[in-house]
Amino acid sequence: MKEVKIESTLYVFENLDELPEEISLLMQKAVKARENAYAPYSKFHVGAALLLDNGEVITGNNQENASYPSGLCAERTAIYYAGSQYPGAKVLRMVISAASKRQTTITPIPPCGACRQAISEYEVKQESPIEVYFMGEKGKIVKSNSLANLLPLVFDKSVL
């Protein structure tokens, strides 16, 4: 038996003021998208904004449904839209902001497992990393230089 160690490097910004201006502006778009989320059941609103290599910014928010599995997360809403409307464009970065209507969310909220898998599909397809920034309603922001840091053992087309 051999032990394999997997490590990820993440960067933590103390608040929005520490972010580079271009990331801060993108995060503002994610916050605006978050405010328009449809989350009447969970009361948990998430917004995402993507920057594409063609300069386009795509936003998405979570969309819930009374039939819970039929809803869709903000990250997948945005990345699937980008894939359908700009199929040749690469996603350079994704920023995410999440807030609860029940309490102030100060913990950085990363993408869920399903979203990590969906984002990784695009990272593998475009053969270049997607930077991911995530935060709660306020407070610290975490940056990953690649989705692979958040999902190191990716399931992709190479195993099919």
C-alpha cells in the first residue's frame, strides 16, 4: 500500500476591500444576482458571476422549485448559460456570494459538489483553469486558482 497526499492551496481575503478592483466589480454583479435568486423554500440565496475570455460577464442565481430536485444552483445556471450562448469562450473566473434570509452568512460558501463537478467539466473542456472566488453575505473571500483545488479527484471524459 502507498499513501498519496493531496493538497490544495487557497487564498483568503479579509473583506471586499482587499480584492483587486476587477474581482470586486465582478463580486458586486454576483451580489446583485444573489438578490434576485428565487429561494422561497431554503431562504438561501446564491449569486454567481463569470468572466469569459471574450469580456462577457454572465450572472446566475439559484432557482428553487417545490419539487426540490428540480431546482438549480447559481453556479450551474451561469456556467450552462455561458456554455449555450458562448460555446467557444473560456471561463476565466467565477465569483460566488451566498446569503441566508434567516441569519447573516459570514462564512465563505464554496460551490456544492454538483456544481464543482459541472465547473470541472468546463475546466477540462477548455484545458485551462477557472479561478473561483467565494464568500458569504459579508466577511472573508476565498480564492482558488483552479476548480481542481476544490475537486482534486475529478471524474471526467478520460474515464468514459
